[in-house]
Amino acid sequence: MNLLAGIDVTAGALNAYDQVLSVVQNNVANSSTPDYAEQTQNLVPIPFDISDGAMGGVQAGEVTSAQNTYLDQAVRNQTVLLGQAQQGVNSLTALQSVFDVTGQSGISAALNNLYTAFSGWAQSPTDSVAQQSVISNATDVAQAFQQTAANLDTVAQNTTNQIQDTVNQVNQLVGQLQGFNQQIMAGDTHDAGLEAQVDSTLDELSQYVDFSALQQPDGTYQILMNGQTPLLIEGQQYQISYQPVAPSSDAAYPSAPPTAAIVSSSGAGITADTTGGQLGALLNIANTVLPSYIGDGNQAGDLNVLAQQFADCVNGLLTSGNISDGDPTDGVAATPGVPLFTYDTSNATNVAASLAVSSTITPDQLAAIQPATDTTAEVSNGIALALSQLASPQNSSQEGDLNGASISFSSFYGELAARVGNDLDTANSDLTVQQTAVAQAQNLRQQVAGVNLDQQAALLLQVQQGYDACSKFLSVLDELTSDVIEMIDPSLTT
């Protein structure tokens, strides 16, 4: 090897070390950057063969990333479930606040107060104060049902708004990924910072929906929601949208509230496939949980069922009784009872919201008398007693029917409240599990792909040693060159 070749080889090695140093500096600077994967500058030996003029040495090769596709997907899979659990907890917590099972407020307290009023009336069936207490407490029951229905409608509207916001967030994040794809397609490849931005955006997207991210040979990403609906292909984004869907005219309950639908860019419905992430949890609340209380095209909703069955039971007892006996000897007929409650009979999903005390009833129109039958005598307070027994039913005619089970109306309401409580307990348990699972997946990814500062320090020491070796070699070459020049012409070195 001649002196000039030696200098050239050494310069190449210094250049390679300089690139290694640049990668190390970048790693250290981004060690705390979310989703940044450690980069490695590979060094490639140059063949040494004097006969062919190959002088050997070393040169910088390809920069490789420690990014692990499988670990990335594992983090996203767990994040999808975490987003679903977190949204479930948030939504069910809001829903649970609508129901009070302590008996201190709401429907439960109003029912208990009305039962007490019925009991007081049974003791003094002609007492105007006791009669007015029944009217007043019945009004409180109707208002409690109305308020609960209104609160559920608020939860439903908030859920709808959150679905729309989540859809917008999904489209926004995919739009960012579209921009990254366009950068990659324009030639911005092997950029560690860009890769970190892509990974961070994909992680954030996984909070909202379940998707698969497939990196293409050109470095761009293809995003398929639920594994089949295109959201991003190369530089083209395909947006999803939210649509409310009213029941069809031939549905069992055509006037029921609408359900929520998610539609792909092609117009295809993808609601049934959208079960993961925050969007999946919101759709479950909107299309399954809330309809079980307020109804949809296929069901009246248990709150409406409770309101209707209670009103019908009370009205049935009152209309079966008499307000006064009459006088058969004078041809004066007994005065029959009148209904206490009214509601929207045209829409079974609007019963709770429309439940009210009849605007025409007066306290003295409450029918306390149970008429005589072929086997029983007249009871002056028989109807009032039967109404007071609704608190602890004596027969099935004084109970409600919840999914085929005859229970008291208070227990019926308790079942509604317990249902959301059980769902919330399950969601909280799922959330705890998923928080741990995500943390474990992130830690594993960090161990494999994250920046190890100790390793970077060791590599930096190796680069420094390489630099020192090259510097010493250059010093020797410099001395040799000077000696050769002096041997050729001493005047050139003076």
C-alpha cells in the first residue's frame, strides 16, 4: 500500500466513524422521545486485494432500526382493549349516576313515598289530607320518571356527540399518517424521527379503533380498520363517518330513538365489525346498553316498561273500585274510580318521559272502596289497602314483569340500577387488567427497541478509540511522507 492510499483509507474510516457518531448522538438526543427506536450505523469492510488495487478499509453501511413490528402490534392490540375499557368505565359511570338505589332520591324514593301515602290513605280513606298526599306523591313519581328519562336522553346525546368526535379524531389521525406516507413516497425514507412520528400516531389511533397497519415495500403504511375497511392506502385516505339510523316504519317500535351507525367511505355499514377501542365501546353503549333502558326499534326499554306497568297497575286498581257506594233503593249507581296516571299510549318508548298524573283528577275522586262480589263483601278501604301492598306485593297482579320474572316495582327498578352497576364493575376490572397489559407490552418494546444509554456510551467510547487510532496512523503517515519528500528533495521540507 502506498502512502496516498493509506491516507485515503484512513480518511474513509474517519468518515465512517463520523457517521456512527452522528447516529449515536441522534439516539441519545431521542432517548426519551415516545416510540423512537434505536438506530444502528453498520460498518462494512472494504475488500483488500493489492493485485486488484483494492486497498481495504471500512465504510459506512446501511442504518438499521431496532423497531420490532410484532412488539409494536402487541402494544397496539393491548391499547385497543385499553381504550375500549376506559371508555366503558367513563360511559357507564355517567349512566350509573342516573340511577339512585339508596332510596334517597329519584324513582326509588318517590315510589317509597307514594307507598307510604297509599298506606296513610288506607287508614283514613275519606280524609282529604290523605287523599291529597296520594296525589302529590303520585306527581313526584311521575316527575321522577320524567327526570330519569331526560337524564338518559342526555347520556344518549352525549354518547352520540362522543361517537362523532371519535370518528373525527380517527379521520384526523389517519390524515396525519397520509402526510407521513406522502413524505416517504417523496423519498424521505430511513428517517428515524419520521418513523417515531408514524409509530406514535399509530399508537394513538389504536386508542380509538381496531386496525391493522401493514408496512409496504416502499416504506408507506396501509391502514385497514377492523382488518378489512381501508382507511389509508399509499397517499390516499378513506374517511369513515357517523350516521344516526331511525327505526324502519315496519319496526316493532317505529317511533323509538335512532341507533348509531358507522359507514365506510364507500357507503358500506361497518358498525357490526367496529367493536374495539373507544369507538367500539361507545357503539355498545349507544346501540345495546342505552336501548335496554330507553328502547329502540325492537324493544320498548325497561324504564318505559316499568313506568307503563306501574301506571297500569295503579290505574287498574283505582278503576276497579268505587268513589262512592250510591243508593240502589233510590236508583243511584255507585261512582266508579278514575285513572290516576296518564302517558303517551301511541309510543311505548316515550312512556317514562310522558308519565303524569291526570290533570282532571281531584283528591276526592280517588276510589278507596272495593265493591262487593259474589264471594266477598264490600271493603271501604279495600282499594287503598291493595295499593299500599304494592310495596310488598301479595299476588302477581301487584307486581311488574321484568324479563319474565314477577317482582315488586321497587325491585324492578333496583334490577335496572344493578344492571349498570354490574356492567361498571366489569368495566373497571377490565380497565385494571388492560392498564397492566399495556404497561407490560410497552416495557417489553422499550427493552428491545428503546435506546440503551449504557450501550450508546460504550459505542461512543469505541468510536473515540477508533478516532485515536486513525489519528495516530495519520501522524505516522505524515512523518513518513515528510521523510520521503526530504529524501527526494530536502529543500521541499525547509
